[in-house]
Amino acid sequence: MIGAAFRGEMRKMWKRPATWVTLGLFSLITFADLFDEFREARKDPADPFSFPEAWVQILGEEIVIGFVFASVLLILLVAAEFSWRTARQNVIDGLSKTQWYSAKLLLLPLLTALFLGIRILVGGAMAWAGTDAANTATLFGLPQLSALGGMFLAGLGYTSLALFMATAIRNSGPAMAVWFAWFAFGERLLAGGLGSLFEGLRPVLRWLPVTTFNRLDDYIQYDPDAFRRASEWAAEHERTVPELQTLRPAILGAALWVCALTLIGWLWYRRRDL
Amino acid sequence: MTIEADTPVIQTYDLKKRYRKTPAVDGISFEVESGQVFGFLGPNGAGKTTTIGLLLGIITPTEGSFRLFGGETAADLHSARQRIGATLEHPNFYPYLSGRDNLRIVAGVKGETRNEIDRVLDVVGLGRRAKGKFKTYSLGMKQRLALAATMLGDPELIILDEPANGLDPEGMREIREIIRELGQRGKTIFLSSHLLSEVERTCTHVAIIQQGRIVKQDSIVDVTSHGVAGLRSADLNGLESAVAEYPAARWSRRRGDRVVAELDDGDLGALNAWLAGRGIHVSHLSLEARTLEDAFMEATGATETTEAGEAPTGRAGTDGRSEHRMGEVP
């Protein structure tokens, strides 16, 4: 049954214009962003846009834009089911509430992988063009695998927050607005406000969801070579030298947030009438 | 879940649903036996849709319980849904998908094949428009698609919530034919409607719901088998008020150019003598069949119904009869 439900999700996603609009728009933004890097690199042979150095740009902080798009698409796909009453009809037709929610849960890794994949595909193609054929052994290694894993988890975090908003608010527009407000400034305002009122809370407030997911978005934390290059560049240009973080607590924190958000979303969804 | 042959398909026990302090369904109990075409009749806001929502498990009851195919646990309800085809309120589909794609989604859940989709599309006459997007459909086409979706997988119980809403008289007739045919094939049908004539012409049994309570339930034959007195007079207003005062009259009302009344004793001669004693001369007096509308008036204590099928506000049915809609009952 869950297989049928997921195939249904695929069909709905494939035929939904919003899917192609978000994917197209993100591809365009990614292309514009990386092509700029690519063009600049061609002017300066000392700083080529090629593997493995190009991973810093490909998996740079701009990847968060992909997770924003993934979250927006997820909200559009899930929350609309409540407006159209198809969430209710799906259950009447024979899906259990658990199966319905599980099919939506499967969209989280799918959308995260899709938007992460677009960034890698577009950036990878450009970097490949600039990479010496004899140098392909350094294309992809453990640092890149770790970075992808961490960023995938971060993507799951943002989309699980989106799923929570979609099932709790049950309306695309307000759910997107609340998600974006929380992502862009809500969490920072809350942390700032509470932190100034209750100083003892500050260490806890560093573990709010978006702050936690953000820690996993920094590629140089996964790649010692890239970290060294970034530190040297910062020292050379009298900028703040980056700090090497221990990622394990952030990974654990993000994983806990993903579990908590999807679980609370599920309980909330199950408790309410359709 | 094993079901004995004589187990009712639907059983409800003092089922209640309150929204804050407002009761939507206020302690209803009824049974629907296998093979019945059960009309659930009531004005808008009477609690019909809430009752169906409760039966389908998408609304949680405040009190009371129900059984579908004899089972009452959550697991029973889930397996019962595999044997049910149902629509609730409006046809609920994905607007950007075609009719066929929408049915594919439903068929996937029900484990049905492409042939089955073609079959139900043909039954409701949507085969040619199956590729059109749902959002481009007229309300009538949407209702047909919803009916097609309920028929997917040949379910044992079909629950329809106001299936004639938005249909023109021809569409209503076609839907009625489909429901009749399903009933003849032995399907159990639970039909919620506020159209008296639709229920009377389609159903074998009826429950009348008013303000969240069932005020009458019986077979259509029993409801309509009692005779009522039909009277005509030159002074119709005088006749109407006199009959209303007649001690043995359970109820009375005007029906077209005559007055009808149900009598405790059924004695037409005594009624005629009583009217003559009051100076009312009756030009016509006969025993007539009681209609579902009469039963509704008696059960709800209503004095009139809004008759959309009759002049000046009405719409005539295609077979010459009128579609009677119930207005708000005082």
C-alpha cells in the first residue's frame, strides 16, 4: 500500500506545474551563480574552477537556497491536499493516516536529493570542463562524501520543518509564510530576545532547528584542504580566520530535530479530524 | 475480519459529535442491512455529512460508537474502508490532474487496474472527457467522476453524499439510474440527500435526520403505504383550517389544490360529517397514498417545505415529477 501511495506522490509531483517551476527556477539561479564563478576562474589560471577545488563553490552555502526551494515545493505538495480535501479523500479511499503521512515523509529525502543533485549536476558539469583529464582521481573523496551526508541531513531538517508547517497549518500560503519567517528571522529574533532576557538560556538557544541545520552547510568544515586554503586566504586578506567545528554534535542535533519535527507533525496530523 | 451473513453493514449506537458546545450529531442510532439502498434525508445542516464523516473515521465521535461490517476497532475500520466506495461533500480531486489520472491515484490505493478505470468511466459517461483536467470540468462532470471513483473496485458499500448536487435534471436522472442499478446488483448504498423525491424514487429505506437527531426511520414502502385523506372544496382556506382542528387528524396540510390529512381512525365518513357540521362542503374526498414528504412533515413537525420543483421557484423533473428540496425546518 505504501508503495502505491508513493507512486501516487510521484505522479502528482510529476504533473504538478509547481514542481517544474521550482526546479527550473533553482536550476537557473544555480547556473547563474556558478557560471559567474566559472567565468571569473577562466580569467585567472591560478584559481581555476576545477575539481577538487570547485567543490567549495558547488557545495557552498548557496546550497541553502536549494533547501528553501525544496521546502517551498514540499509545502505546496502537502498543504494543498488539505485545501483540496484530497488528504481526506485519500483516507476515505483506503489509505490509513499512517500510510498517507509516510508517503509524504518519503518526499523529504527525494526533494532534498533532487535539489542537491541539481547543484552538483550544474556545478559538476562546469568544473568537469575545467578539470585536467589526468586529475580525475581527485574528483570525489571522503571529504565530499561527508559534506554531502551532512548537507543532506541539513536538507532533511529544513524540509521536515516545512512538512511540520504544512500539516499543522494545512494551507499553502500561510504555511510558506510561517516557514520562511522562521527561517529568515523568526528563530534569530526568538534566540536574541530570550537570550538577552535569560542569559542562562543562551547555550540551549544555539540548538534551535535552523541554527543547528546551518552548521551543517559549511563545506570547509568537511574538507581539511579546503579549510586550510580558506584559512590562508583569510589570513592573507586580514579577514576572520574560520574556526574548525566539531560536527558530530550538530549532526546529532539535526537528526534529533528531524525526528522530533516529523513525529510532532505526525501526532498533530493524526489527532485532528480531516 | 469475519462477517456473518446477517450482520448489518452499518450500525451506530448513540453516536454524537459536538463542536465546542454545538451538537452536530446528537445521539443517532440506526442500522443499514446488506443490500439496502438507504436514504439519509435531512435539510442542509442537519448533520448528514458529519454522520458520514464519523462512519468513515475521518471525524472522531464525541460519544457513542459504530460498526462497519460488524467491526469497530481502528484496524477493523481500516479494512472496512477497502470494502467501501465513498464521497464526502464535494468531489475531492487534484485540480491539475486529468479525470483519468485522478482515478489512477484512487485505483492505486485500491489496487485496481486500468481496465477497471475504463469501465467506471464508461458507466458514468466520462470516457471521452477522461483526459480533460479536473479543474475544467463542470460540477456535473465532477459529480460523475466522484461516482466513478466510488465504484472503483466494485465495493460492497457505497456511500454518497448529495450526489445530485449541481446536476441538471437529465444528469440527476442518470445518476438515479446508476444508483438503482447498483442497488439491483445487491450493493448496499447509503445515500445522503436533501431531495425528498430523489430519496423516494431511489431508496428502499430512509432515515430522516433533523438537527442532529433521527426523527424517523423505516422502509420507503412502510413510510408511504399508509393512506391519507385527500379533500377538495370551493373554500380551500376554510377547509384547511377546519381539517387542522379535526380531533382525529394527526397532521394536515395543503397539497396543490386540495388538503391532505392523516387520520387516527381512517374514518373518512366521520371527517366528512364533522366538516359538514361546520359548514364546509367537500367536493372531493378520497384515500390517497402518503408521500415521503408527508412522512417528513409528520416526523419533523414542519408546516411546509420549500418545493424547488414547483412553480413559482421550481424546476421540473424530467419524468414529470418535481424535485422537492427541504427548506429549513422550523
